[in-house]
Amino acid sequence: MNRFDTEITLWLNGLVGDWGPLDWTVRILAGDYLIPPLFALVIIGTIFAGSTPEQRHEWQRAAFRGVMAIALSNWAIFILNGVWDRARPYIALPDDVNLLFYPATDPSFPANPTAVGFAVAGALWRVSPRLRYSLMALGLIVGFARVYVGVFYATDVIGAAALGFALAYIAGWIYRVFDPALNLALRVARAFAVA
Amino acid sequence: MTPHDIGNLFLRDYLIAMYVATLGVVQIGASYGGLRGMLFLPSPRAARWFGAVLMVVAFAYFFTVPLWAAGPWGPEATDAAAGGVSPGVIGRDGLTVVWDTAGWSGLGGAHNLNDVDGGLSGGSQGIWFPLAAGLALISTFLISSVVNRGLREIDYSRNIFWGVELLKNASWAAAVRPSLAAARADWRQIVRGEFDGDHEWGGIRMIVNRWRSR
């Protein structure tokens, strides 16, 4: 772990306790049940949001890639956790870090929700710039919220963002390899007027 | 209370929240797509706002449940022990807490519960979220079919095998039969069309075309 990484992490985490409402808000933002489900909800919304049949078809394909990218992210995180068991900041720096979250037991790198957020943003890249940047912002917010509460380093978040983009790109390849089977699945859903 | 009991409590609230949030996001998506037959309200703009409200309500419900429902988010057991309250469980933020309701100040971290202590792991969210979302989608098609039962304009002059495109002017109940009939009539042509043309990455397409050319 380099000094720069520690300094950023300790600076952000050092804000804990300065202002109660900020701690309160960040704990919700860092949680597992607000921003991570939003990524999945955005994918569902995308299925229906295209205004022409052609646009909807493209967006539905993007939604498929988004689901694949989430699955790939979880798999890649599982593999990486086995390769590099990076200790969480609250374990590595017990005297300096204020833990404001549950003591997560899996390795610190990569920041799981950030990887998922950037994977979804990459998969939905062409849907809308506003959506893309919102998803990236949410991925960074949940990542840095977890730096604030003492369970990630800043580099876990940055590395996870790069990993998420890479996985979205790989999801695009996989989609093309399985083309047109996934298109046919869309056609079946369309036959029932649900896609 | 065991982590299993805590997990069940969590799961109930999570499923309700994700069900309602999915209802909301589908309303927002369908309003942008102009799919009147899927909307719960006549105006797309109103439906979009209604969808946003549903999403806010869903998450507000999930995060405020600890205010009125007892769970692993009460005060720390060490503090409470002085007042003679019951022994604690491992709960919010990995602390030993009393099974009790939370106050506003404790609400921020009330749901921050490790999966080994009864929170939902990423894997179980991956199972339960699609279930809640699937139920919400089914509900959307059924409820909107009742609300929009007067919408029955199917344009037979166009290629109607466009799935939800039909829901721009018809309810799902009115659209599903013509859509299925069109799919039944055209499925061979559709499948053939998908496999025609070349794609350097199309693995399945490549295998099928090689088998076809024998």
C-alpha cells in the first residue's frame, strides 16, 4: 500500500465525527441497499425507454449486456479476492481508522459496488450520456462513501472503476459470440409483448 | 434471534421495496418510450412523476422500517444493559445491539448489516431482486391492462411483431394475442433472418451456418 493511498483514505475517514448529518447520509450511501439496487433498476427501465422500435431494440441489447456485465463483475471480484487478499483499512490501520460500517470480512480490493456501477455504465454507454455519467457518479459515490466509513482504500475504488469498464467491454464481446441466441430470446419476449 | 431470523426480516422489507421500486422504474421507462398501454396514469408526464414517487416511497419505506419495527438496530447492548434491557444480538455496524426499534439518529446505519449476521449477500440479492422485479413486471402488465382496457388500437398495416411497440396504442391484454399470432406466423423467417448475414464474432451463428452448409 503506498503512502498516497493511505493519506487519501485517512483524510476522508478522518472527517468521521466532524458533522453528524454527513455521517448519517454517508452511511446510507455506503450501504448495500440503495445505490447497488439502483444499478439493476436502471437496466430494467432501459428495456422500455426507447422511443422507436429500433432504438428500443438497441437499448434492450444494451440491457442484456448490462446484466452480463454485473454477472462478470461478481465473478471477477470473486477471482480477484482469491488472488489478492488486501486487508481492509480498519484492519490494516486499526488505530487510525474510524469504522462506521459493519466489519466486512472479504478483501478490500476491488470496491465491489463501484465495479458493478462502472460495468453497467459501460454496458449502457450508448443509451444516453446523462445516464452513463449518472451511473459513473453513483459508482464513485458508493465507493468513496465506503472509503469514508473505513472499509475501502481510494485505490480500491479507482481500480474497481477501471475493472468495471473492462468487464463491460468483455461483456460486449461475449454478447457478440452468443449472437444471435440472445437476440432470439428478445424476439420470444417480444412475441409475448413484454419487451 | 438468529442471523436466519434477521435475514427473513430483512428479506421481507427488501422484497417489498424492490417490488415497488421496479413498478416505479417501469413507469418511468414506459413513459419515455411512449408506451401508453403500460402506464397507470393517462398522462405520460404524470406517470413519470408517479414512477419517481413510487421509487422514493420504496426506498423511504426500506430505510425507515427500523423506526417502527424492532430489529437488530436498537441501542448498543452494553449501554442498554445498564438499564436492564435484554441481551444483545450482532446487528448494525457489527455491534452487539438490543433487538429494538431505531431512533432517527441511528437510522443511517440501521441496515448496515454483514451478510454473516443476517444481511443479504450479493449472491442472495442476485436471486431475490430478479424475483421481486419479475413480480413487479407481471403486476405492471396486469394492472395496466385493467387501467387501459379501452386502449385497443392494433395497427395491422405495420409489422406488428414489435412487442411492446404495440403498447403505444393498446393495453397488454389487447396486444398479446395479435403479437403471438404474428410471431407464430413469422417465426421461421425471423430465425432465418437472425442467422443470415455475416458477423465475425457470431460464434453460434458460425456454428449453425457451418452445419447448414453441409
